[in-house]
Amino acid sequence: MEQTIVFDQDLIRKYDKSGPRYTSYPTAVQFHDGFDAARYREVAEATNREAGPRPLSLYFHIPFCDTVCFYCACNKVVTKDRAKAQPYLDRLYREIELQGALFDRSRPVDQLHWGGGTPTFIAHDQMRELMRVTGEHFTLRDDDTGEYSIEIDPREATAETIALLRDIGFNRMSLGVQDFEQQVQKAVNRIQSEAETFMVLEEARRRGFKSISIDLIYGLPFQTVESFGRTLEKIIDVAPDRLSVFNYAHLPEMFMPQRRINAGELPSPAEKLDILQHTIERLTQAGYVYIGMDHFARPDDELAVAQRDGTLYRNFQGYSTHAECDLVGLGATSIGMVGNTYGQNLKGLEEYYAALDAGNLAVFRGVELNPDDLLRRDVITRLICHFQLRFADVESRHGIRFADYFATELKELESLEADGLVRLAADGITVQPAGRLLIRNICMTFDRYLREQKQRRFSKVI
């Protein structure tokens, strides 16, 4: 497929409204407590009886951070008391045991991810023990063929940390950077040197990590095209396999740490668009492919290859090459996708601890997908991952006539076609290069819940 992008500021301004990121459909807004731990257990056990049960993907949420980054909107526990990690891990071990009992050991773990928070907040012996316990209750790959990744804060990792992570099975990592400019770092309370960042990257390469991604954020205080460009050039020089360039959404009414950011120091909307445009142009010149949303990758990276092959997928960790897995969420706030359901764990540590201390799963809400949900998820996934959709593929899979079922949506897409975002044909939909940055807008057309709900609590699409 053609993997190009056109930056049109007029179109971006016209369509820059709030909308879901579609790491799931339905989104978490539709989760409810009618889907509970008992129902989750039934669904999980039933997946073992499917013909050719799917392999597993495990997500572990480690919520602790030593210091708070003011921009952060993640579920986290900020503390300098490292002793708080062990009580959490003790409950996590119990949850691993309970969840592992639900799935046949013949189902290998093809994908594993530690996120946070800061996963490397925990001590080295705790990291090794967490992976050991996981292997007791799930069938981990021991030949390095699994996609086992971890989020790294370079301030919380040494060369010994990277060696240990590789030894216990990790082969991919993402490094949080955001911005190297000292004025920006001070404004968001994330002081991080280039030396400690690149040490981790170089050590990961030396230890044989297969893929390294770097996270940047645009729209932070004091950022300009020139200042962010300096950070970008330093990142390009070290040539990571992937980059995520996130838009900072300033929502202090929802996320308390953001109240410590001075809104008057944020770049203007026009400057923010200029930063994004320069970033896209520079990364494209450097040979990176725009995967979608915030993600860029080298042409030979697994994400770029999967997009060209039509096998790219999207889940709660973002873009993925493992569409065929059941995703098991472990740890407070984690979300899993098992069978045709989504299930989320309790968010507060006290509630999470109490459930596991009582011998119960921590799932407290979720949603079971009906045929319409499955159909619309398929449509949205195809568009957001591959920028194209063939009606015949959807019709054969779901037993519908696309033009009839989605008559309203196709009519609405005509205005997007007139603006050059999409091309409508008798056999399908193609997202045009000018529409790729606005893929969320295109997907929103097929979101039944978004159409029906009155209040929308989502970030801006750009």
C-alpha cells in the first residue's frame, strides 16, 4: 500500500474536534458493571473450547512513579517509597495465578507488555520474580519469538537493568523522552539528560533488543518549531526503529497534575500545528513511514511491514502485529480483550487488593460485543490500520450488504470526500493522503455510540 501523508492545515483546522483514539470499539465509555468477574470467568474458559484457541497477549500495569510528570494522564501512584511495590506485586502474583487457571497451558503467550506508571520502578529481583511467576501460570515463549516489550523511563534504568530485562525475556522497549529542552523539562517536571537516555538505547542495542521506540510529546510549555526540531534531530541521529509523537491534551479539569502547567506557556494552536507539520516532514525525509495516529516506523519495522501486508491491528497498547490473540489485563486499571468482550480491573489499589485478598478476580466492569459492535469494530480497525476498506471483505465476514447497512454513514462520508479526505468507490473506501492525519474523524462516522451520546469526553484529534 502507499504510505504517504499530506499535511493540509486548513483541513486540520476544520476537522480538529474531539474524538476517541479507538484503541477499542466500543470505547471504555460504554463499559458497565453488568459485566463482572463472574461473566469474565465464563467467557475466558469458553475461549479454550474454540476450534484452534487463540494464543495469548499479557498486559501488566505497574502503576508506581518516583516523580510526577505534570502532563501525565495515566493511572499512576506517585511515591518515593519503593517498599510500596511489594504489596502490589504480591497481589499481582495472586491475580496471575487466578487468571492463568482460566486458560489452557497449550495457548502460548505471543505478546507480553509491562506498562505504567514506571515498570522499572520495581527492583531487579522483583522484575525477575514477576517474570518467573508469570511463567509458572502461563506458557511463555522461550525462543525469543514472542513480542515481549516494556516501557522504560531512562531515569529509572541502568546498564544492569537493560541486561536483566533482556535476560528475563524482553526483546522490545519504548523509551520516554518527550523533549530534551531544559526549559520544557523544567516546566513539566521531567528532568532527563540526553546522556542517560542514549545510554539506555545503546545498551539495548548491544544486548540485542529487536525494536526500540521513542516517545515524544508536542504541545508542551515553551515548545516552538525550532526548539522541538532540535530534540527531533537528536532522535533522528540515533535512528530508533519507531517513534510515537503524541499530542499534549491540556485537560486540567480531568487530570490533576496538569493543573501545575501554566496554560499561558503552552504553544498557540497555530504554533502547535507548525510543530506537527515540521515533525512529519522531517521524519518523512529521514525515511520513516507514517503508520497512523501518532506513530512512525522505519520501512523494515514490523509495524510498517504488517501495515503493508494487511495484518496490522490496534488495541489498548496502540498498534500491534498480533490481532489473533486474546488479551489478558493484569494489575490495577488494566483492560483485557477476551473473546468478544472487554473487561477492566478495579482502579484503586485498596479495592484491587481487597478483591484479590478475598480470592476473587479484579474485573469490575466491561462490555460484551453484539453483532453490530463486531461489525463496526471491524470497519474502524480496517480504516485506522490500513487506510482502506473493501466492502466485499466486510460483507463476507458479517453477512451484510455494506451499502444498505451503512447508507447513513456513506452519505456522511460524501462531505469528507469533497474535502479530499477519502475516496468512495463502488467497491470500497480509500483514505487519501490528506485524510490520514484525520483518520479518527473518518472512523467516528461509523461509531454508533458517538452518534447517540450527548456528552463527549475525548481529546482533540490533532
